[in-house]
Amino acid sequence: MLEIPSLQVLPNEVLAFIGPNGAGKTTLLLTLALLVKPATGAISYQGQPVGDGPHALRLRRQFAVVFQDPLLLDGTVWDNVTLGLRLRGVKKQGIKDRSQKWLERFGVAQLAKRQARTLSGGEAKRVSLARAFVLQPEVLFLDEPFSALDIPTRQALLEDFESVLRETMVTTVMVTHDRNETLALGSRVVVLMAGRIRQTGTPEEVFSCPVDEEVASFIEAGNIVHGVVSGQEKGLAAVNVEGHQLEAVSGSDVGTKVAAFLRHEDITLSAPSPAATPSSARNRLTGKVVKLFPLGSQVRVTMDCGFPLVALITARSREDMGLEVGREVVASFKASSVHLIARR
């Protein structure tokens, strides 16, 4: 069940819904797309209540929805892409020009005569996007449009789609589980949990400063360690974590129990050195590498610094430092990179 006191979709923005399975993301998207009627409350478009009847139908024709499954009809690619225009009574030349344009833009013009049911997953996704954009929608709704694709296909389609969004500036609402999609496409992010909005902000705000520990755990973008504020001086807090001190830019009072959130990529690793290189990083922790896990061009490094700490570094950096399990390493990070969340 959704409980959304208010939500505004701004013109020309890309609003991304993220959240765990069952949070209500798709239901909210379909409700905004006027495909599901809310039990209570109202939806307005450009300041006017939508309601039921002909007005809602006219509005639905100004929207386009792309589902996780491309849902292509039996027929050719051309039949699928032109269907919406034919149903709207667009003239033949207009149908031809608009359909050709978007088939070419998504790189599938050569497939126009192919049977839609014979397409690969990536081709089908491109055709479904062309079918949506050919309608020149005022609002585009996307329900995990890049899921179930292999990494190279997904990356290529994501880059093409991002370019199209920049060109058209079409107002877009999308559901995604992928952090990279959110960062690449989203203007704003809505975090949904158990049918309620827990946080709204830019991708950078949400992934750097989660509003609470539950959101921080869900986004899996950083370390979460528990501690107590042991000192406070002009907005710089000292936090005791397992007997170790962290410094954070925060006005939290002494004695406050906190969860310290630190993004993996904000940690710099270096070899221990008697003469430390001058740095703006106020936090320096020495620990031992306990696990190395490759992630394509990056490596996830888990350390024991008196408490577990995870950093993301490039594979080249790992090679240059000769990092191996058991090797001592220094983790450095700025006080401004540590986000404190009050705990009860």
C-alpha cells in the first residue's frame, strides 16, 4: 500500500524511483501514468486535477510507458513503432518521417522489416523506446527499461538513451534498481520503502548523505559504522568508533550515538610511511587487508582497521601498491566525507 502525502514531478527532469522489492515503485509509476487509480487522493497535471473520463484519456495519450518487458506485438518492427501514430490518426507522411527518425536514432532502422518476436533482448528494448519516443510524449514513464541485458548491451543502450534525454528534455519518471543508471540519468531521486517516501534529493545528495541508517543500508554505497560523538569544536565532531577516533563535519552534540556513513570511493589507500605526505584528509587509519574482490576495472578492498572498512580503488592502483591479503595499508579520508546519522 502506498502512502504518498505529496510528490511533484518537475518539467524536463528525470525523476528516478529506487527502493527494495515490494516498496511500491512500479505501483507509484503506474498511478502517475494514469494506468492505476489511487484509492484516495488526487493527481493533478499542470495544476489541473485529472479526474476520470475523457480528460484522463486525453492525458494518457500525451504519456508514453516503457515496461520492463518490451511487450512487442506480433508483426514487424515497423508495425510496432507506427501503431500508436496510426491509432492517433497521424497522416502517412508524418508516420513515415517520425518512425524513421526514431528507428535510426536508436540504431534499429535496419530491422524495420524484421518480425518483432525474433529480436534479441537489446534490439527489443531499443524498438520499445523508439515506439515511445515516436509519440512525442509530454511525459515518459519507464519501469526498469534496461534490466535483463548483458553489460555491454546495457551500457551502449544507456549511453544512447542518456543522449536522447539531453536532446529532447522530455520529462521522465523511471523505476530502477541500478545505482549507475540513477547517477547517469537522474535529476532527482525518490527513495521508497514500504510504500512511503523516505528521502528525495539529487543523486549526489541521496548517495552521499542518506537520511537514515535504513536508507544508507539499502543504497549500499558506503561503510556504516556505529560510534558516539566524543568531542565537538566549531562544527567538527570527533567520533569514537571501537576505540578509534574519526573526525566528521557535523554539529552533533557530545554523547550523541551516531552511525557514520562513508562512501567507498571517498577512501584513499596508501602504503604505511614514516613520513606521511601532507594531505587535507583529517582521518588516517592503519589496517590490514582481509579481502580483495575484483569489480571490472575496480577492486573492492575490505580492511580491518579495528572495525571493518571497505574502499573502492582502481585495479591499476592495486597493482601499483602490490595489495594482497594481509598487507598493511593506510586508509585516508576527509572529515567532510563522513556523514553522521543520529541513532536512538
